Amino acid sequence: MRMILGIFLSGLILVAGLVVRAPGAMGTENFQPARQAMVSAQLQGRDITDPRVLAAMGRVPRQRFVPKALASQAYGDHPLPIGWGQTISQPYIVALMTQWAAVHPGAKVLEVGTGSGYQAAVLAELTDKVFSIELLPELARRAAGRLKSLGYAHVQVRCGDGYQGWPEEAPFDAIVVTAAAARVPEALEKQLTEGGRLVIPLGPPGGAQTLVRYRKVKGKLVAEASLPVRFVPLVRPTP
């Protein structure tokens, strides 16, 4: 949930494999037309083709994950500030990272960089095992409360150092990192299961960065896709 600027291309819980949404999980229903227009124009109109990802993006009430004053802009084709120097990524980037993660029902997923909790909510529409790490205590607290209130009770949020991953819950079938690092953190590589997918932006702060999808093959990460992007840096706790 940390992207500063998206790159524009051409252009609940699971029960027995079914997504069940708790009462009120859709948020204020007058946002439904804007949400569906976002799915149609920004996602289907580009290269988001996974029907489960499209359905998830069409269900999660994005307006509940941005400041109230910006709710009317929630479904715009751009990121928005969420406070503490952080942002919520534009819908397309959230959908692309989710599609690249290829999350199946029952998969265990780690997100590094909870932010407002929006990416975690989208992932929680696809599996009931979502673990999310946020460095900033207030963001972590607010995201955990927001996710719980919207019915995403199976998302576990931890305040901590994303570079260390979540070793107690490893291995993960997919890892989604929402801030840029100079290289793939060693702990995340180790915590990815064989055949698992890792989606991460790589590059220096304020410089050229690349969103990369890796797959773990015979214990090594193999790059499968990439896209130029610009994210805020993945920072570590102050000593």
C-alpha cells in the first residue's frame, strides 16, 4: 500500500472455497457504481484478466481504506495519501500485484507493508490465510481495526520489521511487498515455499525502480515478469 506513482499501461472469508462477506463489508453502497467502473475501465481495460482478482477488486470497499475527506476520489486511477508519509496504491497496481501473486484458496500469503490494509483485504478475498507486517505502529493499529470491522477477521496484522518477514508462519505460497528495496531481503526469499511467487519493487528511493515477479525454483528465485514503477522505500526500524 505504499506506491507513490503508478505506471499506466496501454490504455470473507473463505469457507469451503467460497468467499463469504460479513454484513457491512461492502461499505457505503453508493460507491458501488464507481467501484464497478474502476474494474471495467482501469482493470479489464488493461491487462487484468484473472476473474477472481477482478471479482475481489469489485467487492472490497476501497473508500473505507482512504481518509474520509478523500473518499470521493477512492476509485480514481491514481494513488492517494493515507497519512504518515504513506499512500494507497492506484487500483491497477494493487490488482496487478495480486494477479502476479496467483493466490489460490487456502494459500498462505505474506504482505510486507500493510499501509491502510487495502491490499490485505483484496488478498483476503482470495484466501483465508493472510499475514501482513507494518513498520509504523499507528498504521498497523488502524489497519487491523479497519480489516476486522469490515469482516476480514482472518487477516493477521503485525507491527514489525518487514525485512525479517514472519518466520513463525513460514513458509508462504506468495509474498507481496508494497515498498521498494535495493534487493530481495534474504529472510523473504527463505520464507517463500518452493514454487511460490514473490512480487516486489526493486530500486533506489526516488530513482528507477522495477516491479518484479519471482518464482522459487529449486531453491532459487527466477524472475518471470517486470514493470517500471516508483514506490516509497522499504525502511527498517530506527536503532
